[in-house]
Amino acid sequence: MPMQPSNDPLHGKTLKSILEELVARMGWEEMARRIPVRCFMFDPSITSSLKFLRKTPWAREKVEELWRVTSDK
């Protein structure tokens, strides 16, 4: 039975690539405004943000949702 393609826009996307796209698209300041977490507000970096988001499911969900609503797909 052949596999059907996924309808999930996040399918095949890594958290790192999602975060890098968001930072390139809107910058840390806008991300901190929309999702007010320390790792976006104070001395932000991809590494520190990934560490936090991997341990904090609610924050990761907010980042993924932000990517969904702002991406061109």
C-alpha cells in the first residue's frame, strides 16, 4: 500500500529550521512580542531557544503555530 503524503505543514520540518525561518522573517524582538519568553527577550540565540523549546511543550506549540500562520508554505 503506497504512503500518502502528509497534510501537516510541519512534516519534515525541524524545530531548528522553523526557528531560523521565524528569526529571519520577523526577528527576535517581534517573536518576543508575540511569544513573551525569556529566551526570545534577553540575549536570544538559536541554541538557547532550542534548548528551552525542546523542554517546554507549550512554548514549542506556540512557535509552531506562529510559523504556520506566518509561513508561505
